[in-house]
Amino acid sequence: GAGVSQTPSNKVTEKGKYVELRCDPISGHTALYWYRQSLGQGPEFLIYFQGTGAADDSGLPNDRFFAVRPEGSVSTLKIQRTERGDSAVYLCASSLDSGGATEQFFGPGTRLTVL
Amino acid sequence: RKEVEQDPGPFNVPEGATVAFNCTYSNSASQSFFWYRQDCRKEPKLLMSVYSSGNEDGRFTAQLNRASQYISLLIRDSKLSDSATYLCVVTDTGGFKTIFGAGTRLFVKA
């Protein structure tokens, strides 16, 4: 079956602009995670959704970052007033069950470059 | 102190070698533990879960020591295809927030 998909695969924007990154999880997966990964680092947790609600958003770095999952499937990560330090690969993952005990399946990521 | 710490390596080993990776975590109440593998410019993929009793999957053996807050991964008879970054992963007490280590890079050479 289809895996996790993310669009766009690459996004180049200018400092101060607004961007939206989309994640389509595996069908039937109730849990969805967003991470960002900088070069040479592991993925950094941003937010976790169980269904439509954000169960843990403690990893969002500041109020410029926001994520939604209105129908419990597709999720959008929104970044306002982008800064050069936001440049990274943004990864989305989904898993079948809630909690962290089950395998997370990752999408290929969106590479965000802020000029 | 980082929540999950790993030796970044790189580890350069010949084919057929045995190599061990270590990982420590800071939250004694952490619930679940994993090793993920990430190839260059690819997404992470689950290698194996880690249990206190230890678990083995072919050439790979994972161990968890809750008292020492220590996780290990042993790879026997290394293959060229094992070359990748190995990520130590811990979930918090609620089981939601997932913390990745920075990863350990492995290069297996012929």
C-alpha cells in the first residue's frame, strides 16, 4: 500500500514569508508526528496528533509554528515569518496506534530552505 | 545534558566485523525504546524495538538496561549494506513525545 507522502519535496522561500508543508499519512493510522532534522542531527520532535487533536505540541520552537489535522488524516505544518534558522528537512511520520510503542513510518520529508 | 546521547562515530569497520553502538537516556521514566536506521538523504526506518530482556533479529542484537539508562545495538558479521546512520530512540512517560539521538554513523568497507 501507499506509504506516508509529503509535499512539496523541496521548498525555497525568502525570509519573512509564510510556508505550508503537507503530510498524507498511511490510511488508517491514527497517530501522526512532525519532526525537523538538521544536517548531522537526529529528527527533532515538534508535535504529535492523535486523531484530530494535538496530544503533545511541546516541541514546537515558538508561536511561528503551527500544525493542524482537521479531519484526522492529512496534516499541515504552517510556519509564519520564516527565518534562516528554520531551514531543515521536515519529516512526517504516522503509526497505527496511539502512544510511542508502535513503529513510526516516515515520509520522505520536505527540504525547506529559507534564503 | 541531551535527553538521548550517542557516540556520533563514524565507525569504520571491515566486512565481517562485529560492531557495537551505545546510547544513554536521561529520563528514567521513559517507556519505549527503539533503534532506527537512516540511509543518506533518506527517511528513518525502524530497525528493531528494544526490550529489557534483550532481543535479537538475525545479525542484530539490542539490549536495554533500565537501571543504567543504557541501550545498546550489536551488529555481527557486518555487511556493506549495513553502512548507514543508526538512531537511538526513546519515548517519554506519556508515550507520545519521541526523542531521537543524533545518530551513529557506520561505514562498512570491503
